[in-house]
Amino acid sequence: MKKPFKEKVPDRGIQIFHLRQRFPQFQYKGKRVWIGTLQPMPSSQIYKIKIVDKGGAFPRVYVLKPKLVKGTPHLYSDGSLCLFYPKDFSWSKKSLIGETIVPWTALWLYFYELWLKTGNWYGESVEHKPN
Amino acid sequence: MKKIEDAYDEEDLEKSVEKWREIFGDEFPSSEEIRAQKVKASQTQGKVMVSSTGHILLEGEKTSGRTVKSPPQRFYGEEK
């Protein structure tokens, strides 16, 4: 009898391969860091993005250019983007960055641009309650 | 009355929105806001597609090249 397929934690090489396949503009810079660009709409500006894979903990994503405006919602205190609600378990250490973190970053940028125009965050989000 | 009928009968979404905004003013959502509502609904169902350049696509919208389906998620984080 075959053993059930056990999903493995993707190593750095697997992450590099999958990210290059899906978003070839992201370049691996070593030390688990990728830098690339995303443009959420054809009319949008192009954003320079840095992804830091924390190797087990969830990856951190930063917008390098253009600088995010003061008061931008859905950011952590270090300036990284808050892409998912941890208690939803939408991300796990078995997730591929190219299949989760990068598409969610594009979505975040899409809603960020609308927030700049309208003052409303249209993306589905969980209200942050301070401890 | 004619303006309302025109807006109602308009099949092109953007033109229809323009006509409704002529009637109701800025209280009627823009085509961008209407699309954002659709993206939000698709976001939680995992139906948003993202092109290799990062363009956000709804079901039925086409692009040349590869796309990735964005898994369902909700944003969170510290409000500033």
C-alpha cells in the first residue's frame, strides 16, 4: 500500500524555481531575498518590491519604490505589508511564495492605489484589535 | 426620465456608470469602485487571477502570458 503523499516544506531552490516560473522579473539576491516589480493595473505605477523569506516564519514584503504614503493601512510596524490574517491559516511554511505571497502583494497594491484615490480600503480585511 | 432609461439600458459598464453618475453625482460609485467590489468578492473565493507582471484580473478578463490564481485571504495588520 502506498504511503500518503506528504507535502514537504519547499527549500530555497524550489522557491527560486517557482518564483522565476511565475514572476520572472523577480531576481534572487541571495540570503533568501528577492527583488522585483509588480504593476497591479495597466494604468498603475510600477512598484519595486523586496521579499524576505524568513525560512519557516512568514515572508516579509516591503515596497521599496515608490515610498508608501503616511497612514497606509495594513502594514506591520516594520513597514512590511500585512498580506493575510494569520488565524485564517491561508499561508503555511509549505506554501510557495510565487503562489501566495506575490499574488497577495499584487492585490495589496491594487487596493492601496484605490485607497489613495478614495480613502477606502476595498480589500477584504480583518479589523485589527490592539492587545 | 429619459436619462434614467438611457443609463438603465446602457450595456457598456463604463458608459452606464457615467450616465448614472450624471444622475446621482459622486454618490454613485465610479467604475473603478464597482470593479474593486468585484475583486473583493473574488478575493475571498480565490477567483482573482494575477498576471506575471502583477495585473489583477477577474474571471473572464484576459491577458497574454501566464497567470497565477490568488488563494483566498484577508488582509490584516496594524493600523497606523
